[in-house]
Amino acid sequence: MNAGRAEPTMPVAAVARRLGIAPSTLRTWDRRYGLGPGCHTGGKHRRYGPTDIARLELMQRALLRGASTAEAARYCLDQVPKSAPPAEVPAEPGPLPAAHGLPDSTTARRLRAAALALDSWAVQRTLAETIADVGVTTAWESVIEPVQIALGTGWHGSPAGTEVEYLFGECVLAALVRATPVLESPRNQRPVLLSGAPGERDVLPLYALAACLAERRIGTQLFGDPLPRDALAAAMRRGAPAAVVLLASSPVVVDATLFADDPRGRPRRRLFAWGPGWCRAPLPDRVEALADLRTAAARLEYVLLGQ
């Protein structure tokens, strides 16, 4: 380590583990794009400083958004120049390069390949490692959802096959359930009821939201099979949830009058419509639309706990 540099540094192997990529990938990025470490030890070894690591993390974010490796490297060097000290690394960098299909991510590509091979063990292992490394929200946004979309639409417009989509969905469901602990002391006194609108088929986002809320120690009542209308009204009446989230991924299942079945009186609950199916539906005044997973979890936490 350089005597004049106070910041801690890391060797190639440690940085590779931190980023979840192979050391050979780091060496390739260094050789081809100049994204190598800027610190030297007394021998031939070079070590990554905080600025170097920040640049690499930005590189990963650009790749996960779909930029090519060369585009991502140019973007990172523009955002975090080689000469930038750690204090000048931007906390919120500018817009990332536009996405083009499946993210150019080692993890996403490995996950897709395992699904296409119907290798459920490899899919489960990759999902578990990704969630453990980056958390449910980032894993969903950057890996799971893009791969799910790619398997449905195909790499070049040809669907992967029903059996592949089913296997991937079952593996994602299992991974999300494992990532949702039973909370001994949730921060909310009354739970958040999560259900799909009657007829909704894609309920994986609900399991992802339940896991995200569990990470924030917010308890939920999750109905994996969307409740029929009368059962939904009964659950809202008997379960006394603090909030109700209805998911609709398709406009076919949208029925805004479902919210009219919310029992009146105390305790008052907050109502939320989530998913692209609600985009064109006029919602009642007391119903709030939620956007993506990250925004939905943050909004629910704020509404319930003021944080």
C-alpha cells in the first residue's frame, strides 16, 4: 500500500468477491478499458482504492441496465475520472446508458442459461446468492424481472418455452419465500394485506413486495391465490389490515369497484393499486397508485410508520 494514501485498499480477489464477478473479469476490464486499480504495493501487486471500487460498482449498474461493456466503461470513466478523489465520487450519478434487452450481467446471463437448461438447482442457487448479496429489491429489479421478461419474449423475439417459464417462476417463488422471515416483532401493529385482483395470474411481484417489507420489518398478510371479491371484502373486515395492496398486471382483471367493498368505519385503512393493469383505470379518490417495487415498499413504510 502507498504510504501517502490513508484510504483502505483491497486486492483483486477481495474486490471480485465483493462485486460477485470473476477476478479474470476485473483483469479484462483493466486491460481493455482502463478500469484497473490505481494503487501499487511495494511489489508488482496493485490494489483497488475506494474510488476504483466506486467506479466498478457504477460499471455493474450500467451493465445491469443493458449497456454494452464498452459503453458502460466509457460512462464510468466520465462519471468517476481516474483523477477523482473519493470525496468527489458522485452519490447519485447521471442517467445510465439506455437498456437494450436483457442486462449484460454475468449473474443475469447465468440465471437465464440455467433456466433454459431446466437446471432448477443452478437457478435456485443463483437466486439465493443474488438475494443474499444485494437484497430482494435490487435482485428483483436488476436480475429477476429482466430475466423473467427475456424468458417470456425470447432473446431475439422467440419465447423460451412454457416449461422454462414455469420452472423459473417456481424457483423465484421458492427463493422469495425463503427470503421472507416470520417477524417476531413487526414494526407495524396491523398488517399490510397483499392480494392480486380477482383473476390475476402473475403474483410473484406480491411475494417480492412481502419480502421487501419483511426486510424493513413490516408484517404482511399475503394471499398468493388472488381472493374472490367476497373473500377479499371479508379479509379486509376480519383481518383489520392497516393497508391493502391489490396487484393487477393486466387491464383484463382491473375492477376499480373492488375498493368500494372496503368496510367503512374504524379502523381506517389505506388502499393501494399496484401494477400496470391499473394505469388506464380511473381510481377512486382514496386509492393511491403505486409504481415499481422499490417505490411501493418505501411508500408503504412511510404511510404506516412515517419513515
